Amino acid sequence: MAHSFTMTDYFDKHHERLQQAVEATQTRAAWSPFNDSPSRKIHGDAVDAGLAAFQARLNKPFEIDQPGTIGQTGMEVSPYTQEPLGVTYPKVDVDVLYQAARKAIPAWGEAGARTRVGVCMEMVERLNKNSFESANAIMHTTGQSFPMAFAGGGPNAQERGLEAIVYAHLAMSRVAEGALWERAFGSTKVKLQKQYRLMPRGIALVITCATFPTWNAYPAIFANLATGNAVVIKPHPLTILPMALAVDILRGTLRDAGLDPNLVTLIVDTPAEPIAKELVTRDDTALIDFTGSAHFGKWIEDNARGRPVFTETSGVNSVVLDSTNDLKGLAQTLGMGLCLYSKQMCTSPQNVYIPRNGFGVGDSRLTFDETAQTLVESINGLLSDNARAGGVLGAIHNETILNLIERAEELAPSRAKLLRESKPYAHPDFPNARTRTPVILGLDISDNDIYSREWFGPVIHFIAADSSEQALQQAASDAKQFGAINSYAYSTDAQFIERAQNAFGDAGANVSINMIGPMPLTYAAAFSDYHVSGLNPAGNATLTDEAFVSGRFRIVQSRMAV
Amino acid sequence: MAHSFTMTDYFDKHHERLQQAVEATQTRAAWSPFNDSPSRKIHGDAVDAGLAAFQARLNKPFEIDQPGTIGQTGMEVSPYTQEPLGVTYPKVDVDVLYQAARKAIPAWGEAGARTRVGVCMEMVERLNKNSFESANAIMHTTGQSFPMAFAGGGPNAQERGLEAIVYAHLAMSRVAEGALWERAFGSTKVKLQKQYRLMPRGIALVITCATFPTWNAYPAIFANLATGNAVVIKPHPLTILPMALAVDILRGTLRDAGLDPNLVTLIVDTPAEPIAKELVTRDDTALIDFTGSAHFGKWIEDNARGRPVFTETSGVNSVVLDSTNDLKGLAQTLGMGLCLYSKQMCTSPQNVYIPRNGFGVGDSRLTFDETAQTLVESINGLLSDNARAGGVLGAIHNETILNLIERAEELAPSRAKLLRESKPYAHPDFPNARTRTPVILGLDISDNDIYSREWFGPVIHFIAADSSEQALQQAASDAKQFGAINSYAYSTDAQFIERAQNAFGDAGANVSINMIGPMPLTYAAAFSDYHVSGLNPAGNATLTDEAFVSGRFRIVQSRMAV
């Protein structure tokens, strides 16, 4: 086994980082191995090199030397230029690809947990080194601003991947390799040598999403790989390039480790000929990870026929305003949270509840209109400068989101008050960018046919409630029934805060209280923030808990008389 | 909270046992807190008291003060007397019962992991104290012999339950209660206090089986309870009493701890009006554990719609004979393994492969006929005395198993050679017992339409293979395709042993090598033996690994600006 040395080397090479990561997942205090600022001061030439690498990918086939290639496909369009990227990817014969993946598994299983963890750590390291090329790819497929594409799609996503490796490493380490077992039956002592072997499940399908591809994909990919499975990645047909880059890097790492690169492969489809259902229902798909719509996530759960499924879908995230001592800070933070990436995130707040009996600000109470106006003005200020707007809003991922905005605006004046109109803004760097500022509708709490579902895109609801208490109950009830990942509450009343923690907790919606400051509301830190509870329709898997990894491998035992 | 002291007390009371159990699950060396011999020398008056308690249950309603009782039902018949037990159980309004269970969950969740683990430990202790009443109930519903009903249904089952508590305890303990999190965004330091709350999933349905009710049920029940869920138990309609006794004890423990007894409830149905499908598909069934047929297990997996499902069903367990140095010991051990409880166990060996080119015994080789004859003679010897036959075979659970025996015998002479005929034997204590000795068919490896499925009951196949290698491949392939829990191989050849470990390991069938001695082949030790791999159709859950508990609770987070 000439490659053994190399493989073990990766574990040793990253041992210190792994130990730090283990400690971080246990304490869940802040820890980051990577810097998530794209600053040239920190990264130097890597900034330009990444851009150049991205540009060199355009208008040509993306070569992946995986088996079963029967053509080329790909139709991504940049939300910033609204021009095709011109990148094509292998169109595959799925049977051939699956066969190659299956063939790669036994040696990967036999390589052992230590080797696999080492190789996965090296993969994360290499993904990190390629963060700038990846950030450009994410930007020009998702419409994220460059800083977000770098931070959220690069270091933050890589760290979530690392976190999954840690959980897999710990879960596997806790299984004894064997035991000498002795007990008496009657007067005879029976002595058995037992071996416990960790076994992969097989081929793991990872279906990634259109707007935040890497952040959920990396944890799934690494949880699967570290536990011995092969991974087949099926990206959203409009957001392929970031995953193709990852596949390229992961295959390269496997090759350098003397392992079969077909442990990681890519299947690209088109909106006209989607392939996800076929992949999900294949008998030889052993595990399924999915990020995307709640509708299709539910379909997968319903059709998984006993295979483990890990989903993160969407939700109705609420903000309940009770009281604050810092209206300006609140308006800035919440305004930013409502605008960030044009609200194209599963964690974005959508429904802002404002009590009709007054939002407590210091010793006074603001009316619904006063509160709404303060928030609208804060958002207007934030977006008044096009350069800043570009950094905050980014671009709109696709045309259907423009339709969504139209449908929202058509609700006024009959069903809603138009508190803020959506308009294109001129992106300073990309004059053809598909852009819209957010529309804000004024609604009553009785209008739950409108607000009790996800409006994925820059559509915000300000909802008048009789009281913050009523708002809390409605928001928590919607979270439970329709799904929510995050929820937000602002209050100076310790008892209200406790009720909010309990109500959202019971609904399985993580809650952030009195968040004011430069941290984006939607920010979820690897090693510390649990993402998605699994207790409401927003998804069934948590990044990252033990349940995210423990079912991805199995244990087979042999026992022998000594 | 007047009951807090009592509850905490249970954790303290059992703390030492818990610590020992934690160590045992980690090392997986032999450890037993309970003695599994039913000897009067050890247990004294408990033996007669248990029998008397069982007899006092007969011919009257079994009172359970759970809500929703709308009548009485129950139609169990003792396989030993073939007379009705005459015990009836509450017939329930499921909606009312579920409502009561749901109502009980919040306080149980808020009681905290430590309290729940303590209460569960106390439950196990009380179950153990009632092992003799339970053993009589198991004997007279399943047909097990009394010693097996005591050991397997009592201490061994209680220990598997304790093991599940340990895994739940450890999994919950590994989640930090909170973290103080600080990082800089730009020049500003953000400081958050985070709380991580363990949340139950809801109502857990545990469907228990006809022949070994407690052994799989206790782990499921305790994994669910320890993680904060309520448990609804739906026993097999012919084997209710053992579960009713458990429900009674668990409800009593909850009541003594000042908790809502409706955390554990019983739903009894009849073969004519089965209710399992209705319970599985209820929206408010949050978790499902099932022990029973592979067919219904698959139906549950297919219809679970995203809810976690844990199954243990059935398999085709094989024995591959390659070579031995102890023919007599092998024949005794294997003969006992084939006969025990009339082969009405999911772990029983069924298909014994004998190489046509000779079974190596020391320096000589036995023909198929010589090997078969040796095994048949060993079995005949074992069963020659009715008292001993009673202890080994027990009784036949139900009439359909008699039909199965008939169908097997009808295969001779056209499709099979009748190597041993099945006959009733006279049970020394119960002249009306439903008894049969095993039928043994001689088959060829080409007869896989006959042997490649489970024959649940005293039907054994001796299969002639060209070689032990061919036998191994067929046995492993059947395990993978049709499911197997255990497999067995006898060989003096280290390389053959390794091939057997690999082949059965790849098929997800635990393998026991060269087992000779007083330990029953089917014995699986809590804290040491992993039961079911999840890698073949014999079930998807393992007793007990982390995956068996980790998905039964969820984590919800709150974070607050400091």
C-alpha cells in the first residue's frame, strides 16, 4: 500500500486544527481557522488570482475526468451581467457514474476512519485556498455580493464542513474497535474476541441549492465522506459552477492521496429535464441530503423509503418587536437583516410584527406607523448609495423572483398598504445587473393568508398585531406550522424574553434576542450556532449535531471463540 | 416543585450503576448488573411470588388508569395450555390517549435530562424486581421456556434498556448547555450568550412483537423516554401481557416521581381490527419503533413520511461449515442453536451449508450425509428427554407456525429430502402444550427459491454446496438481499475465517466464528453485542449505537446580545 504513508500524513498534517475544532464543537465558543474577510491586505495576490481563475473558466467546458460522460450541458447566467457564463459540464450516464462510485467505496471504507478524516481535512484546506475563485463563481451564479460570496460561501461554509468532519471523527472514535468478552454460563467460562467494524452505507446523494450552494453542501459532503461513503453531487441547474469547483478540488485531493477520485462525482441536469427524482428513488442511493424548496424537500422525505434523508428547506422567519432602548441601532441592524442579499436566504427575517398598542422605545411608545416609518427610513438610508446597496442587496437570482415582487405589489392597495416600493438600483460595477430594492407591505395580523408562507426574495411584511404577546403567539404558531429557521425578538422585558424563548423554542425556531450591531442577523457560526432544529417544516437536519452524522455509517460485528 | 427532590434522588440512587454502564458501553466488555439465572437459590421467594402475581392477573381485566378507555379487549391464549388467559385490557379512544400523551410532554422535557435519566434508571430497577411475574407472562404468551422467558425477556432485556438509557444520557450530556460567544465584526466586538435546549420530538410509537416482546421494546421505550418523548406502546395482539406489565410499572414510577403517568400508555388491538397502520400514519406520531415482520417493517419505512423509524424485522441466518477440530462440540452447540425456542427467533440459524467436497474434521473429511447425520443425531439426543426438550424447544407460538411446518414437510420428497421429521413432544408440565420438534430438509444450493427466505419456526435447511467457498458467497448474498441478523461459520482455516468476516461484514450480517460451548448461538449481550446492522433488510436500527438515540431529541438555540 504505497499510498498509506501519504494518507496518514494528512491526518498528522491537520491534527492540531482537528483538535482545536473538536474543542470548539464541544464548548461551542467562537473559533475560526479561516479569515472570512476578502481583504486584499490579508490575502494579497490571491484576490486577483481567484478572479483570473474564475474568468478562465468562462465560455468553455469544465473538464471533470469522471466516467460516463455522454455530452455537455450547462446554462448558467450571471445575475450581474445577465449573460450566459458559457461553462458546460459533463452530461452523464447515471448508471455508469453510480457504478464507478460504488466501485470506489470498499477501499475507502477499508482505509479507515483516521485516513478518511485526514483526507477530508486536506480537502477543506484546499477548498479554503481556492476561496476567491469560488467566491466569484458563487457571486455570478447566485447574485450574492462579493464579500458575502466570499465569507458565506467560502470560509464560513468550509468551517461548517470542518465541523461535520469533527462530528464524524468523534462519532467513529467512540466505537470501540473490539473487545475481549468473558462470562460464565453455568460452570463454564466463555471467552470471545469481538471486532466492531465501521461500514459505509454506500452512495450518498447531495442535492445543492441555487442561492447558497456550498454552505449546506460542504457539511453533507464531508459527513458522508468521513464516514466512508461515496458522494454524488447534483447541483441546482442554475448554480453549478461553485459545486463543480468543489468536485474538482475534492477529486484532486483523492487522487493525490492515492485514492479513487470517483468517490466524489457531479451530475448536472437542466430545468427542462430535472433528474433529482430519478436519483432520489434509485435503489442504490443510500443517503440523501437536500437543500432547496420545502415542497421538494417534503417530496423527498415522502419518497425516501427508509433511506436516511437530511433536509434544509425554507421557512417563515419572524421578528417580534416588543420594546427597545436603542431604536436607531435596532433599525440599522434589522434594516440590514431585511435587505441582505435581497432576502434570498432561508434564514432572512420576513415578517416584522409591530404592536398596535405601541412599540416601547425607552419610556415612550411608538405607533405602528411611527415604527414602520423608522424602519423604512433606515432601509432607505442604507440603500441610498448605489455602491453600498450593491454590497448589501447583491443581485436577484432569477426572473421568478421578479414575478414574486410584482405579485406582492399587486396586493396593494386592496389587501395591503405599500409601505415601500421595489425599484431597480444601478449596480456600480455591473450596469446590466438584475436588481431590485425590497418591497414592504403593511398588513394586519388577520392577513395570514398573505404572510404565513415564505416569500423568497425582497418582499417584507410589517404586520400590525394587537400586542407583542399576540404577535409572539402568531409568529411561533406560523413557525411550527409552516416552518422557520430563525426568529428574532426585541424586548427590554425579561419576562417577555423568556416567553419568546419558550414559544419559539417549542416551535423549533432558533431565536435571537435584542441583536443590535454589525453582526448580520442571519449569521450562523460554525462550531457554535445550531442551524435548523428539525422540529418544524423548515428541514429535518441540524448543522451540526450528532444526528447529522451518526446514521451515515453502520457497525458490523464479528465474534470468535478464543 | 415539590417533586424535584424525589426525581433528582433517582439519578443519585442509580448513579453508580449508570457509571458502570457507561464504562461498559464504551469498552463493550462483559458487564451485567442483573443475574439472568431464574434459580431459586439466588432469588428465593421471588420465584413463587412472581408466579402467584401472574396467576392473579388471569381471567380479569388488567387495570390501567390511562385516559380514553372505551371498553375492554384481549384474546391471548397460552401456547402451553392452549386456553385463553382471560385477561382483558383497556380498549382506547386513540385521539383521547394521544391528547393526554401530548399534554404530558412539556413538563417531561423541562424536567431535564438528568431527571429523566434518573427516572428511567428507576424504571429499569423496578422492571428487574418484577422479572418473575414478567417471565411467566412472557412464557404464557410467546411459548418460550421459563428459563428463556426469564433471562431473555427479563434481565437481558432490561440491560438492553439500560444500555439505551446510557447512550441517550451520553448523547445529551455532550450537548453544551450554553456558550459565551465573542468575535469581532470589523472593529466591533459582538458578544452573545447562547443557550442550547434539548427538545423532545413528541409522541413515540413502539410496536412490539409476538415472540420476544420486551427485548426490543425496552431499548426503544427508554431511548424515547430519556430523550423527553412520550411513549405509546402497541403490542402484538397475541402477546400483550408482558407489555401491559411494563406499562403498569413505568406508569407507577412516573407517578411516584410526581410526573404525568400518561408519558407511557398502551394501545391494544386485535388481529381482526389491527390499528398499527393508523398509528404509524398519524401526523402526531413523531417517532416509530417496530419489531416484527420484514413485510410490515418495509411498509412502515415506506409510509413514515420523514419521521424517524427504527426497525428490527427478520432474516435468513446461515451457518457455513468449512472445518472443525471439535465435531462433537460443534454438533451440540449448533444443534442447540437450531432448536432453541423452536427457532422462533429473528437471530436463529436456519440454513446450514455443508460442503459436498467434504466438511473437514481434524485430518479427515465428512461427506454431506455424514455431517447431516451427525447433526441430526445430536438434535435427537438433545430432544430425547421430554423435560430437556421442554427447556430447549418451549412451545409453538401460534397455529400458522404449524402450517409452516406442514408446508416444509410437503416439499419432500419431490423438492427436498426429509432429514428429520417434525413431531409433537409431550411437555412434562403442560400436557396440552402446542409443541413440535424441528423438521430438517436436505436441499441443494440450487434450491434457493426454498431456503432464501425466513421460515419462522422449527424448519431447518441443510444445504449441500460445492464448497465452503460457494456456500459462503451464497449465504452472504442472501443476507444482503433478503436480510440477516446473525451468521455463523466454523473453520480452522484463518484465511477462510477472514473471508467469512469480510463477506458477512459486507452483507451487514454479524458473524460468529467457531462458537462451541454453553453460550446459546443466538445470545446477544447488552453493552457488547451490536444487534442488527441496518445494512440489509433485517432492520434499519442497531441495539445499541448512537444512531439509535441521537435523532430522538433535537436542539433549539436561543442567543441574546450581552
